[in-house]
Amino acid sequence: MRKMEKESLSDLENTEYTYRGEAYIDGIAKTFESRNYVAFISALFVSLTITVLPFNLWINIVSGIIVGLAVVYFLKHFTKGKSIGDISEVKPGQIEVKDSSLFVDDIFVSNLLGTDNAEKLFKEEGLAVVIYPNENHYRINLDNFGQRQAALFEATRALGNKRYHFTRKDYEKGRVVITLVPIKQDIDALIEVVKKCPLLESTQKIPQCYENRLEGGINNGKRINYEA
């Protein structure tokens, strides 16, 4: 099932405004597969409830429905992953074009705006958001190219894309820029869609686990602080 979903999404890559990226496709395929397991487990509990209860058929059916809804509710919340909005703040960015170079909040983004038309288009219709990690170690997630590409894809899918789209990271402060010239001019929608972009499983890191694994076996047993 996962393989079929990955192949299907990969075949559609060239038809989108921008690429999802292999990391995002893998995450979507895993989520698609997990839904089947949720359905199997829910059906199992419903069947057991209807079969085991010693009441009449209608009471058993109603009880089975209640149990099934409870199982689905529990699994939905138990398996729910985090999103970019859970580990960062997303704020509007100020677009500037200087000598054919695009900047957002003084972060260099691109030098590809070499024509007057491109410069005018971005100044008049461009939108940008800047992602600020809540803690320094969340840069591990946000700096990942697959994660940034996933956020850019969601932005273009939600607002459309008239011409340009870029993502860039700030190496000093860990900020991440998502900017584009969208079809739909709605900065609030752009902020919301970036916030709701899921964190990819391949980018989710726990610094405390690194410390436990490295301590005593590597680096002569010295503790390594990954949150510094």
C-alpha cells in the first residue's frame, strides 16, 4: 500500500507548482498506510464488542458503534504528529529587492530577479513569511531541506503560484524564509498553511536521546550539549 502511494505521488511531481520532495512523499505514504491499520483495529474492536456482549442484536450494534468511535478518537489523537506551528512562530516577512537580489527581513533569498518585470512583480504581488524556531534545537527540523520543501509545496498548493517561489534559511539565527508570488493574495492564509505543514518523520530529532546514546561510548564519555 505504501509503495503504491509513493509511486502515485511521484508520478504527479511534474504536474505541481513545485516538488513535494522525496521526504514529504515518504511521510504521506506512511500516513496513508497507517489509516488502513486504524480501520482494521477499529473494525476488530467493533466486531468483538458485537460478538461478546450478551444483549440483543440492536444493543450490541449500538455498543459496537460507540466503541468504534471511541477507538477511532483515541487512535487519531495518539497518532497525531506535530506541525511547524508547534515548534516555531510564523510571521509575515518584509520583501526588498536590491540590485536584482531578493531579500526578506534582510535575509538573502535569491539573485534571480534580473529583469525589471520580475522586480516589479515581486514588489507588488510577492508574499513572504519567516519561521522562527521556538528553541535552538528545533533548527534541526526546520533547516532540513525536505522540511522546507514540504512547507513551500503546501504554500503553493494553497495559494497557487503565479511565477516565483523560494525557500531559504538563515545560518546565523536559524530563521527560515518561504516566499512566492501567489495567485491568491492572502498573507494570513499563507501563515496558517505554513503553520499546519506537518513535521516530517525523517526530521524529528530529540536532543536528549543523542546525549544518552553518545555519553559513555563516544567522545571519551563526555556529555555533548546539543541545545547550546
